[in-house]
Amino acid sequence: MNRKEITTKEDLMTIINLLENANIKYWIDGGWGVDILAGKQTRNHRDIDVNFDAQHTEKLLNLLFEYGYKIDTDWKPVRIELYSEKYGYLDIHPFILNEDGTSKQADLEGGFYEFEKDFFSNAIFEGKTIPCISLKGQKIFHSGYELRDKDKQDIAVLESISK
């Protein structure tokens, strides 16, 4: 079976609208997050990465099931990758939000990654203000592992934004 390996701007906007209509706090991360910070699409994307308020995990999953998504990889509570024939891949990351604006995400070893409040921002993309991981957060998230070509391209975009 041939799978949809590219998520489009339209797919991204569908997911954003779904999250906003459901009143789920979220931030776009990964490659699409970089492009939102840049204000334009800079490359093709396999998936859409979404960090969201973990208290809405079941609500979000049920909505995504209604949109035709099925779970492809289940690493709860760290992340869940879903796939839809219509919209492609979606990688959701439940975040526990703290009142002071910081947050944390479960890790695979049973602990947590902790994030400062300045890791969360928003930017204008396609004429819309969209919550996304900040420039500082993106630079940190794009470190500590062997970079793939797409990561190197994302870092180049991030560097051009910070000039």
C-alpha cells in the first residue's frame, strides 16, 4: 500500500483548525514549526508535529479518529504517531502544562523532559497567528542527536531567522 508521505499546508491548516475548534492548547513543532517561524514553507514535510495539553489526550484522539486517523505508533505517554490516508502522518506529543508557563513531557525512561516557558511562542503563517515552538526551543530541539539532511535544512532556516 502506498502511503501519503508528504503533509501539505492544507493538511496543516486542517489540524490547526481541529485543535482550535476543540479548544485544545497546542504548539506546532518540528519542520512545520520551523516553517511557521519562517513565515513560509521551506521544504516538504512527512508529518505534522503537535505538542498539546495532555489533559485533552483522549478528546484529541477521538477527534482524530473521526477524521480518519489510525494509531501507527503508540508510545504513550511520550508520543503517538497517527496516519490518515487523506491527511498523512501526525505526531502528537502530550505536554503537562504548569501554571507558570513551563511544561514537561514524559520520556521513554519514565522521567520527564522539562521546558522553559520561553520555548513556546507563536508566529504568523498564511495570514494566521499560530502557536509554535519558539526559535530558542527549536534550536534546542534540533540538537543532541545525529542530524539528518532535513534537520540541517531546518537549522539553516532557523539561523536565517535569527539574523
